[in-house]
Amino acid sequence: MIKSAFAVLATAPLFAGAAFAGPYVNIEANSGFAGSDYTGTTTDFHVGFEGTEGAAAWYIQGGPSVVSPDGGAAETKFSAKTGGSVAVSDSLGVYGEISFVNGDTNSYGTKAGLKYSF
């Protein structure tokens, strides 16, 4: 599974189209809470690629994630995400993202939405 994710990252420049913005580094910390109870933090250390084609923009990124549960030992796992957006009009955009974290049980996530600007 990890080899597949690296293969996707390696081929990302092939899908860049006319405007390939190139590589970037993204360090992101996501903390969780259940009510006021802190459950832990996952910190991603990703390398990614992004580009645009007309009204569409895309990105793909991956790398190690340090998963630090509250009161537990931290683990390093591989994670990746890809997503994009399309401008439907000057005021309305559609976006989406798919994410993955490996482990004893692989975890997947999705995000989708609309953004309206006034």
C-alpha cells in the first residue's frame, strides 16, 4: 500500500497540465477533543505537488505522520491526501479531498464542500 502511495506521488507531475506550480512542504497538526477532553494530536510532515488547469486546482501530498494519543506512546505512520477544487462561477467553488493513514487498520477520510464568496 505504501508503494502505491509513493507511485501516485511520483506520477503527480504528469497530471499537472498547463500550470504546474511544483513541490511544497506542508506541516500540519490536527488535535482532537471529545467535549472538553483532549484525545490527541496527529502531526503530518508532507511533501506535495500542486497545479491548476483552467478553473480547476489540484494537489497531492504524503509523508510521515506522528500520531500522539493523549496518555499514550506516539507512533509514526504514513499518510497521504489528494484533493482539488473547481470554480463554478466567480462566487461559487466546489472542493473535495480524500485522505489515508496506514496502520494495523488503515484509516480513510473524505471532505467535500461548497464555498460561496460574497
